[in-house]
Amino acid sequence: MAKTVTGAVDTALQAQHVPALLLVQLVFDSGTIYLTNATSDIVWNGQTWRGAGNLGKVDVVVETESLESQSLGMELSGVPSAYVSLAMNEPVQGRPAYVYFAPLNAQYQLLANPTLEWQGLMDVLVINDGGSTATIGLTVQSRLVDFARANERRFNNEDQQSYWPGDRFFEYVPQMVEKQIIWPSKDWRP
């Protein structure tokens, strides 16, 4: 994924210490959740990103030159037990997730628009309930994980009818299996 940075961001990234935030966007059926690792809420792109502070954790984003699927782990601790049932009842697999990188200036304000650092699909949700509070862990897979999944299609008439009733594209496939066709035929002469 190509990333562009402004001159101010490039200069800031050359410094020995760069204050920065991560913004995490999780898209669920019931709505989108916006979180940040700041200690207070941040407003960006018309949304309020809830500050999770030290209670939130995102693994290091790994970039490789090879075309392989990567995963990213996220964790939110100190979650009130009342919210655990909401997390358990929300379908997560295949839902989009985005992680943005936001460098800050010396006054801890956004230096420029955050850049999309990572995107993928939510996969596994793990909940550890400790009584009054819980920890929720989430694994997010890159979109390349779909390439590793087996194709479930059969390319026969029955399979085609399940997707497109009335389509006759594969109707004659069984009688064509191992049929010997000689081209040009012996009857053909110019």
C-alpha cells in the first residue's frame, strides 16, 4: 500500500522522539467503533475516536515484500463485564478493520491527516472474563487470507443451479467428460 506523507510529517519523523497515536476503526453490523490509544477522545474525520489509553494495545504492523497474509492482534482490557455479552453476540468474522497512524506535533495535536497503516478483516474474538472487568482480544487478518481459502465451487450443473437457477451453461458438461474429439475430422477436406 503506497503511503504519502507531507513535508511536516517527514520532518517530524526524522526526530529522535515522535509522539504519535494509533486510530482503530472496527466496522460491525450494529455500527462502527472508533478507538485510539490516546488517554482522551480525539476528533478526526467527523468522528470521535474514544481514548482507550493504556487499556488498549495493537501489535506491531509487519510489512513484507512477499505476497503473504499477515495478521494483527488487538486487545482492550478493563472492559466492564456488562459489555462482554454485547461482544459475544456481535458477529465479527469478515468485518473490516482499519488502523491509522497519526503523528503529533510538540503540543500533541494532529500534525496532518492520519495515514492508513493497515487494513484487514476481523477473524477471531477472544474474551477473558475476570469478574468485574474483562479483556477482549481480536485477531485481524489481511485481505490476502482469502487467496489461501479453497474454492468451494464444483463447476457442474447442480452447483451452477444453486447460484443461478435456470442457467444452462454447465448442462452438457457430464456428456463431454472424456469425449474424444478429433479436429479436423476425417470428413473435412478443403
